[in-house]
Amino acid sequence: MGRFRQSFTVSASPSAAVDYLADYAHTVAWDPGTTRCTRDDIGPLGVGTTWTNVSDFRGRETTLTYRLVELTDRRIRFEGEGRGATAYDDFTVTAGAGATAHITYDAGITFKTWRKVADPFLRPMLSRMGAGAVAGVTAALAG
């Protein structure tokens, strides 16, 4: 399994950060690898809401269905499932100094079947991808 974890501060309130991050369709704006992300259902966003996320992963298109599995005023967790991998994105949001939010982003991916041979190569790749996602979230929440 490959894992990325980093804490950072954004210039948005904790509630604005949670509201933004809870809609996984926003990954198109902040995750450099995401090419498309569409919500699969209608109605109020909440635990159980799903999205189909299409990413470019090392030159190959990868599709995972992400489900919102936890949503509180300080924590958002998504779990993704696809034919070749499972993944998660976990955000913990707390009040920062002034009108900022402090976010801890924890993400991981596990390949299935023969794809597991790629696990040793995931750490540097996830570090690059995670750093891009942190920069994207920071920029998206700057306005």
C-alpha cells in the first residue's frame, strides 16, 4: 500500500474547508491526476454519496467509485473502489490561527491482484501526487 500524509494551513474557515472538501467532484480542481469526477446520485450530499472519479495514473486512465463514508464538522473520509485498486482520502480540519483552517490530508492506494508488484514504487509517486493535491487544495481555498 502507498500512503501520503501531510498537514497544511489554508486561508479559509474550517467550515468553508469542510464544505468544499466534502464534495468529491471538486477533485477536478485540486487533484492534478483527476481528469473527470461526477456525482452518481442526486439529493443532499452526505454519508453514502458516491462519485465516479477518472484519473490519469502513470499514463493510464483509472476509474474508481468513491463513497463518502464519514462527514463531521472536522472530518471527511472517502473510500474508493475500482477494478484494479482501492483507495482512501481522509481530511481532518481544525481551526488555525485567525480565520484559517489547519488540514491534515491522509491518502492511500492499494493495488489488487498482479498490480501489487507496483507497491514498492508507490511512495515517491504518491509523494509527488500528494504534494500536488495539497497545493491544489490550498489554491482552491485561497479565494
